[in-house]
Amino acid sequence: MMIVQQIIFVIVAVAAGYFFAKKVGEVRRNILLGREEDLTDQSDKRWKNMLLLALGQKKMFKKPIPAILHLFVYVGFILINIEVLEILIDGTLGTTRVLREPLGGFYDFLIGFFEVLAVLTLVAVISFLIRRNVLKVGRLNMAELDGFPRKDANTILYIEVVLMSMLLIMNAAEGAVMIQEGTGTGFFVSGLIAPLFSGMSIGTLHLIERICWWGHILGIFAFLNYLPYSKHFHILLAFPNAYYQRLTPQGEMRNMKDVQNEVLYMLQPELAPPTPTDGTQPATPTFGARDVKDLSWKNLLDAYACTECGRCTASCPANITGKVLSPRKIMMATRDRLEEVGENINKNKSFIDDGKSLLHDYISVEELRACTTCQACVEACPVSISPLDIIIQLRRNLIMEESNAPQEWNMMNSNIETNMAPWKFSPDDRDAWVHS
């Protein structure tokens, strides 16, 4: 019977690992559909950012209570997975608590510590469920979260409750066996629960322990494969996203090289590339971004790393004053469109034009024009995402490719082009007001 369980366990574990790796490979491919951008300089600062922002969650603590609760879940998720390593070994080799003997007394301390983390995780997760579904915190109940995003957030929290509960019940059932056999009292937290099982037979307790053992590990395998489809993929992507954040000053906008070159060639024609003599035409530059493939790979990594926490939207002055712009929705729309492009590639082996684009089909002109470029969303994001960079690139495409701008902007741009100033006065008449 044991060998059958081992075979089933190995098959399930390999299948879970395969499907997870396959989906992660698709996500990586999708991200690399973006334009190249070199973000490998100043590695010391990048490692520091990753340690402070992703591991240390520095920016989360601007809101202390949610930050502490999130820390419980985060630390619990990382450290309790050490116990999963033992479960993997036990399931493969057919052993039971294979690390107990090598670690000696430290093993009981370690499992007791994990149980404390499990309890803290339960407290935090239940608090999050209350905040979302009972207290209905504003930023967690906005319109863009209707449908799958809201179900996704709650589903992950329910999974956490089940996983942590199974871990504690599994240990408690084992502790109850130890009490009945007179070999111990169980671990730190589960030992307090074990007396509740005192009226059960040893056979029943072993059955409960096995059910919870299998339920816990199968739940983890299911969670692993659900992760890439969920906003909780940020658990993994927060680290590379923090490492590869742009190190330029936050308010500095990146100029378009093609535009700079056009100006340069007007001022210094001798620097312009020679006209091809073979009759071919030089590639026409495009400006800004219309679809996800026009964005940089970092923009696309941002989209997958978004936690949908809504801190960006809650800080956005345009959103606060009733405009349709929501920086969180910008990131969610970018990820949705990128996933759609990825599915198109999966189906057709290469991308076949589907007549859609990120601009217009997923993000409206009204949203883009509402942005004040104040950087509040960038400052608020706990994992170094920049919705603003995507907004700016889409607006550039609107104006420079579609000539789609409010009349007031067109007048201003025309004046700058002809008069070198936003006002409709020639340079010669600009000082006329002094003599009036």
C-alpha cells in the first residue's frame, strides 16, 4: 500500500511541477514580447532595492496595520514551505517526518515555530477577508475588481485558511496519538488542540492525519498552479520587479530617441544617416505604444507583478476627484491584453492580428487624458510598479501617431512649433507688452 502511495505522490508532484513550469515559461515569453530595455546597471543598488522592497516590504509600512498582517502571511508562506520540503521527501521515500531524528530537539522547536506562524497567518487572512467582504474597504471594492479579480482575491484567502488549518489538524492528530501512546504531548500549538481528539481511536487519528497530510500537499500543488493565473503571482515576481526597477529620478521622463534624432538632424543635417542607394526606404519610426508589444519588457513585468492592492488608485488625485482613471485598472488591463496575446500565440504558434490593441480596446482616451503625471501612483506602489510610464507611452501614440488630442493641446503644440512658445505671439512681438 505504501509503494502505491509513493507512486501516486511522485506522479502528482511531477505533474504539478511540469504544468507550473509550462505556465511560467509562457509568462516569461509574454514578458519578453516587450521592447528591449537595459536595466542591469548599478547592481549594488538593485540588490538593496530587492532586499528592502520585496523581502523587507519597506513601502508597505506606510499603512502599518495592513503591513503587519501582510507580513504574517508573507513570512508564514516562506517559512512554512520549509516543512513542505519534508513532506516532499516523506511522500517520495515513504517515510514519516524524515527530519525529526537528524534535527533532534531542534525539530520540535522548528515545527512549533511554524505552527505559531500558521496561527498568525490564519489571523491575518481572516482579517483580510473581513476587510474585503464585511468592512468593504474602499480601494478593495472598486468597480475594476468586479468579477474574477474579487473572486481571485477571496479564493486565495480561502485556500490559505484551508492549508493552515490542515497543517494544524494534521499535527494535532499526531499529537493525540502520542498522548494516547504516552510518547509525548505533540507540538507547541497543535499540542493544545490535541486533547480535542482524545475520544478517538488511534486508527481514526491516523486516518485524520493522513487525510490532512494529503489535503495539505495537494492544496499546495493546486495553489502552485493557480498562482500564475492570479494576482498573487506577485509573491514570486515582486523580487525581480524590485531588482529591475528604474534607478533614474522618479519624476524624470524618458525622451524618445527617434524624436531627439529628428530634431538633431534638422539642426545638423550632416549627422543624418545617408539615403539608401539600393532603392529601399528606411524604416519609419513609430512613437509611443499602441499595444503591449510596443511597451518595454519592464512594463509587462510590472503588469504581472501588480498586487491589485489599489494603493496607486487610492493615491491618484484624478481618481479621487471622480475621473475615470484608475492606475490599478491600467495595470490590470495591460496584463489582460498581454494574456490575450499570449493565448493567441499558443493557438496560432505566432501572433495573428486580432484587430485589437491595448489602446482604445482596453484603455480609453478619457482615462489617459485624466492623468496629471504627478507620480502619486508610482510613489504609492509597494513593489515599484509604474502605471505612469504606460500611460505616457500610450498618450504619446495618441498624439504623435493619431494626432488625437484636445483642441487646446493642438493649439498649444502648434504655437510651440511655429512660435517656440505656447502663446500665439511671434518671437518678435513677445516683448510688446512691455511698451503697452
